[in-house]
Amino acid sequence: MCHILCHISDMREITMRQLRDTRQIERWLESGETLRLRKRNRPLAQITPIDKPKSEEKHWPDFEARLKKIFGNRVLNVVDEYIEDRNRW
């Protein structure tokens, strides 16, 4: 019975060749998915994500303060300049 049920799983399966796509694998692991590695259609290994500590939160920079530091109180009329440039041609 296990022979039939072994293929029914909600776990994502990848092949050895798919290990080259590290960005996709990283996204799956960061989203909490466990991956099963297969070689020649045989299960070889299981890759499980490490739980991040809850105190490890991303700190976003203060973009508004950075913008004010660079440009001050100037108002940039980018749209108006774009329309002017477009009318030149």
C-alpha cells in the first residue's frame, strides 16, 4: 500500500539538475517549503528550511529622510520635463 501512497505528497520535488536554479530554490525555502531531491526518479534527500528567529525582522531604511537629504525641499517636475522632451521630437 505504501508503494502507491509514497507518490502522493504536498512536498515539492526537484531533480539534481534543478539544483542549479538556486534563486528559485531559495525562494521556496524562504517561503517555508520543504523540498524533496530526486535522482533518476528516486528520492535522494529532503531539504528543509531553517526557521528564522522571530526577533530577526527586516529593518527598512527611512526613504523619506534619505530623499529629503538628497533633494532638500525641491519639487522635481519629472512628468513636465518628460512631456517637454517628447514634444521636441
